[in-house]
Amino acid sequence: MSRLEERIGLRSLIGAIRERLSRPLPPNSGGAVLGSMAVFFILIQVFSGALLAIYYVPSWSEAHASVVLIAKDVTFGWLIRSVHVWSAHLLVATVLLHLVRVFARGSYGKPREVTWLTGAALLGLLMGSAFTGQMLPMDDEAVKGAEVGAAYAREAGLANLVQGGPHVGPPMLTRMFAAHVILVPIGIALLVAAHLSLVARHRLHGAENPQGSSPEFLRRLTFALLGSAALLAVLAIVRPAGLGPSPGGSGAPVKPMWMFLPVYQAAKWVSGPATLLLLMGPPAFLVAVPFLPRRLAVAAGTLILAAALVFGIWGAAS
């Protein structure tokens, strides 16, 4: 073992991680484990997505049938797919809660501006992952959702990049698959590494100076991860991911996933340049947050959050 330790330093690495996780927590740190929970869900996404990719066929004519095969014929395929779908929802929800907590605490200020920006970019990529992944099942709901997304892309001048042609068709599926399994994951991995490095450099807001060690964070993290795993298992088993008929098999109206409902509902009331403002306004605000006066940032952020909640609930109920 000593020779192995000399070459790879595994014990030293474990000791360094344990020391990092044993640092004292700042006051009012009930949500300090949200970032670590997000990393946990990202790892679940990678592992379950890799298993699904073994059987998935990214073809316009075969994609839906391959998902049916996964759900009905592959051993535990339905469970792996359900874990992948539910962990995606929980991941986005966790990151949104983490962002709101950081914003409310003002933890984006100097010297953490870049930490905030990497987190905001990470949220954008996760939303991109949700958008690109929603088309892959290629059932009727997924294709209709892709058509709605493509309409927004046209408003933003990104029709050729997203669709790959004048209409939603095979080129768009190819682009969504490539982005979902290659481009977006690479971006997420780089941003997670950068974000964690910056958090380690500046420490948690309110705990920059405390010395010594405390088992509190490690204890909270353990309970949080066990609770997250239990919740994910219950959701995946009790509410397995559904699959609708093949494209054109249903005339029912379709709604986007919950994280896109605010934009979906608000877009019913605007058109033209206002739609572009609706799409780009919130991301632009997140980028500007560290450079705005605190009162202005809080006022604008509260307004945007309230509007998102109102339009999201309205869109879900309508």
C-alpha cells in the first residue's frame, strides 16, 4: 500500500477533501449544501445518461422506438430513464434554489463576482440541457415542444443553429442530441470545476476567517445526499417517466417543462422585439447582478422572481 500511496497519493487526497469539508460553517447556513446536492444530481445525470445512450438511436425514424425499447424491454431500463428524467428536474430546482439563496445573502459581491458568473452560466447550460433533452424521446409531446422552442429560436435569430433547416426535422434532432450528450456536458464539467475552485478559494460567505475544523458541514451533506437519493428513488419508482405516442399521434395541446413555463406564458402577451427582451432579459440581469448597486439588484431581482412565479403558476394552471 505504501508504494501505491507514494505514486497516487490517494490517502492524501482523501485527507484534503475531508479537511475541506470539515471547515466551520457561516451563520444561517441552512442551505449551504445546495451546491453539493447539485453536483450529486449532475453525477447521477452523467451515469444514467451514459446507460441510456447505449440503447438510444438518434434517428428521426428510430428514436421513439428505441425509447420504447428502453422502457419496456431493457432490464430496469424504465427505472434508469425515470432516474435520469427526475434527477434533471431536481437538478434544475436545486440550482435555482441555490442561486436565490446566494442572491438573498448578497454572496455575489467582491471578491466573488466571477463565482457568481460561473454559477449563472452553469444555470444557463442546465436549462440548455433540459431544452435539448426534451426532444430526444421523439414522442408527440417532445416534437411539439421542439416546435415551440424553435419558434423562440427564430425570434432570437438562431433558427439555423437550432433547427438546421426551415422546419423541425431530422437535422434538429441531430443537433439536439449532439448538444445534449457532448457540447453541453463539456461546458457543464468545465464550469463546475471553475465554480468549485473559486468557492474553495474564497470560502463560503461569512466563513472567510474562521479556523479549525467542524463535522457540521460533512454531517449536513451526508443527510442531504441520503435524502436526495431517497427522494429520487421514490419519484422514479412511484412516478415513472412517461412516453407518449409517436409524432402526429395526438392532437392535444402541449406545454413545456415547468422551468420554461414563465417564458411560455409571458410570451402569449408579447411579440416581435419584446419576445427577444423576454428571452434575453433575465440572463442579462444575472450577468449584471454583481455590478449593480445592492438596492437596485434586490429590487429588480425581486420583481423578476415574482413575475416568474406568477407566470409559471398561471402557465401551469391554464
